[in-house]
Amino acid sequence: MREEWGDDEGLASARRHRERHRACLARVRAALDSFRPDLIVLWGDDQYENFREEVVPAYCIYAHPSFEFGPPPHNIWKEPPDKRFRIKGNVQAAKHLASRLIEEGFDTAYSYKPLHHPLGHAFANAIFYLDYDRTGFPHAIVPFAINCYGRRVIAQRGGLPIFENPPSESELDPPAPTPRRLFELGAATARIMKESPWRVALMASSGWSHAFLTAKNHFLYPDTPADRRLFEALRDGRYEEWRDYPASAVEESGQQEALNWMCIAGALSALGRRAREIEFIDTWIFNSSKCFLVA
């Protein structure tokens, strides 16, 4: 942490950190463009953006014809906050996936229009970062929202922990889906889309452990050892370690957003695929660890 902080409050480390991210993002974007998918099924979390007190589904497929959204706040590209971007959806493919998952025993929610927010930042940011050079993003997406934040999605309103008078156990929400269930969901999604008439890429958005979710580290830094164990299992194709990962460990290590990657691990297992390119970027001061994978 001291090394990253340096003598400039982390500025030089931030530049190096960003360049590592940019290099990995460029490799992912190149793989997508080379594959030329008809659509991308994109797993991401909703942090009290679209789903609030009215309804919090365990997971939900967005069957929208298109998505309009704004840039991240204070973004590196200096895009104005009122500017709007549009990306294509695929209603037919989304409905096909939802129907087949329901037939296979997954009680999948689906959406034809947004509730409170056009597109959560887990999805919008993935598009922005994969279009880092602002040349455009031509691929259609089918967002697949996962309730990663579970017991804290309403209790914390999708934000930072409540340090003073935090919610009691009885005030917390029902839990997120278990890693095993999401692993199975990802596996079923991979099988269904492989048999579909579309050329489909599967992608998971988000970082892994987050400092602001890791109470055992006093909310100062992420749980890098826990992330590395998941990374090594993914790198080596030991997918059963992802499937059998305890839900309690997810919360303890601040790995709520890694639940999106449980779906990817299940998909890789079902397809018998191994990582062709994989990299792990950890940090002590920039909130969350990141993983990049192309298979």
C-alpha cells in the first residue's frame, strides 16, 4: 500500500494501473471484433439502479431492442453528463434464452423496458471501457442482471457501507443467489446459446473483491489472497472450486461482484474451454481487483 501510494498520493501508480487495464481491455476488444458476434450476453450486477424496493429478481434478462445511456460521471473521455449513447439489443435472442432457461428449471425474470435506470453501470461501463479509444461499439448486447449485492442491495441502497449505526442482521435483505446456482445458470446459458442460430459471445462485467465491501480489512483494501485463489482455479481450469465456493466466503471477502464470474466459470466448464489469455490486476489503494480472460 505504501509503495502504491508513493510520494505523490498514488498518481504514478494510478497511471501504471490504468495502462495495464487499457492493455487488457484492448485484447478483449480485439478478440470480440475478431469473433464478430451477433450479440453479447453480458452478465453484470445492478446496484440499486434499475431494481429497487418494488422488485429485486435473483437474475433478469433484458429483452430490449436498444439501450440509451449516459457516460460515467467525471469520465476520462470528458464526455458531458447529458450526452446520450445508444447500443443495439436483441429481443428475439433474449426471449429465446429466457424461455429455454425456464424450461430447464431456472425461474428467470425478463424485462421489456427499464424501471428506474436505462442501463446499470456494470453494463454501460463495460461498453465504455471496451470502446476506450471512442471509435464506436458495433456489437449488440443482451444484459443479464445478477443480484450480486444480495443482503445489502436495499439495506445500503447500492452504495458504501453505513459505518455509523450499520443495519442489524434483521434489517438486511435476503441473500444473493449462491455461487453454485449461478455456475449452473452460466453452464445452461452456454449450452442454450451454443445450440441457438446466433453467434454469441459470453462476457462478465465487474471487479472482484472490493475494499468498501471487505469489513475484515476495515474497508481499506480488497481481499487479494481470496481473489488469487479464484484466479488460479480459473487459470488452471479447476472450475469445481468456483462451483463449490461458499456464499459466506463471497460476503466475507467483499467478492459480491465476482458472482457475475460464477456464470462465466459455469459456461467455461460446460463448453470444455480453458483460458487462452488471462491476467489478474490487484491493488491496495484503487478499491478492487480485476481479472481479464479470453477463452
